[in-house]
Amino acid sequence: MKTVITYGTFDFFHIGHLKLLQRLRALGDRLIVGVSTDEFNAKKGKHSFMPYADRAQIVSNLRCVDLVIPEETWEQKTADVKKHGVDIFGIGDDWTGKFDFLKDLCEVVYLPRTHGVSSTSLRTLARAFDKETLGRLSDAHAIITELIRDFQGE
């Protein structure tokens, strides 16, 4: 049995995440996914929109995923590869070269990202819709709705 492992935050879960996990699963018989904990993300200077428990539950309910483990440190990868008998470590090609130190323990593959979607762009879009902007959009919606009613009443 060939075991594949990957890691990620998986915040704002999107089609790029799904395609990456499906491609990784296709490389072996078993896919283990390390989902970054909120505490680990804080150490990396990141803040997730969704808490760890929700992100882990989403990932664990995918057919292509066999096991979800918490990612708590950068250093745990070596121990995880040994503990789970991993044959392939895979991750997106935005990390190319960063995990080559695992090549002594398993095959390391960097897969291309899905073009046109990223958690960073979704996070930026979400920030653009602050309360003030949403309030202005709501006001505009009310005005447009009233104009349409007036127009239809003529």
C-alpha cells in the first residue's frame, strides 16, 4: 500500500484544494492530510477565517482523504513520514524546494496549483467587504429595488 501525505491550512476551502487532494490521492492508496492548527497558524503569522475543528472536519469528509492529523509544527513532518510509513510527500508547487529535506525518507512531489483561485485572493476579497462597504451595498440595493418597483408601476 502506497501512502501519500500533505499539509495545509485549508481555509476558505475551494476547488483548487479539492483538485490538489484528488491528484495527491491518485498517487497512492492512502492520503493523510495535516491540517494546520490555529496555534500553528498564529506562529506563522496567519489567522484563519475558520477554526481548526471546522477545517479538519471539512477535509476529513472528502472521499479522497483517509486520515486527517493536526499540523502543529514545521518540524513534525519528518516524524509523521516515519510514523505513518509515508511513501510520497506532496504539496503545491508554490512550495517547490522547501521540503526537499524529506527526500531521504520518501519521494517528494510538487504539484501545479489550480490557476484562477487561491485562498489568498478569497481572503483579500472577504476583507474588501467590510461592514461599511456592506452597508453601502445594502443601501444601494434598497434604492435599486425601489427604482425597479417604481419603474414596474409606471
